[in-house]
Amino acid sequence: MRIDILTILPEMIDGCLNCSILRRAQDKGLAVIQLHNLRDYTTNRWRRVDDYPFGGEAGMVMQIEPVDRAISALKAERDYDEVIYTSPDGELLTQPMANSLSLLNNIIILCGHYKGVDYRIREHLITKEISVGDYVLTGGELAAAVIADAVVRLIPGAIGDEQSALSDSFQDGLLAPPVYTRPADYNGWQVPEILLSGHERNIHEWRLQQAHERTERLRPELLNK
């Protein structure tokens, strides 16, 4: 899988894209994640990529030209399944969406900034808009990193134990059950006996019951779906 990220602040996310699971996936050749500085695609002598909005509203707007030039340059090299824009008013990122994106070959992620991007970008160049939550960030770089992490970790081979990803929260529409490790007794705090029993069926049923209970208590709207 290849992910090309268009940003005006590549240094903001370079570190998190090159460590842990994302780094291992790239080292194994399972994923390629490339950062592209949009300032390299502007014809402005001062490398500006923003300008004042028409109509006099406060704030600055990302210009269409550098974004179009960057996307066109990438599309000249390969086909892309999705061109994603990170936006607070996009579709909320969910585990099923991450599952679907992990099956794609090539995607572009455009990081929003300032007051937003020239709306013609969203009308003519973007195929999917994604939000990571109902809040506003300084820019879309952190959202792009979240999307990349959520997607790449699902690629077969990215995680040593692939079953681990399948049992994560939200994979089955439920929160994950509690997990424990050694020691079984710490200051009188005991691990549930069922997990020490070795009875796989009973353990599975306990975990499912706990997942339902935690979801009903913490995120009941998931059960309503």
C-alpha cells in the first residue's frame, strides 16, 4: 500500500510516521508513506500556498493551484483509489472505514490548514472527506497520521500477531474486554479466575460478556447501531 500525504508542515508528523508499527510495515515493504511539501508545488516566489478569502471573511485559505499541481504530479506516476481530505465536517473515521481503506493500493491524503482549502479542491479533486472527531485541530497533519496508523496496522504482516488486530475495540462493533497480565495477584488485586482456568470456551464467553457490558456502559450508541 502507498500513502502520499500533502502538507505544508511535513515536520509535524514525520516522527510518528517513522516509528513502531508504521516503521516496521515500511521496512517490510508492506507500505510506503511519503510526505510532500505543498510549498514545493507553488509558483509563488515566497513559497506561499494561502491567500485571503473572497468576501472578506477572517482567516486564510489554501490555494487551489499548488494542491492541483501536487495531485496531478502524483497521478501522472500511478493510479489512486482515493484522494482524501482531512476535514472536521468529513465522514467520521471508524474501524469499518479503516478496514475498507486498508484494502486499497494507493491513496492521497491532503492535510487541511488555515480556514480551510479553496472549495473547488473539494468539489473537483477530492474523492473522500474524513474527520477524526468533532473538534478543530491546528491542521490536518495529526488527522492524516491517525488515518495512516489506523489503516497500515491492518495490512497483513504489519503486526506480528494478526489475531491481535482482529480482537481490537470496534472490530465487531463492541469495545474490547478487559485484559490482564502477570502477576496474577498484585497487592491483593486479583486477575479474574476465569482467565486462569485454561478453559477456552468459558474464557471466550466471559470476554464477549465483558465486551457487551463495557459497551453498554461506556458507549451505548454502538449497540444501537
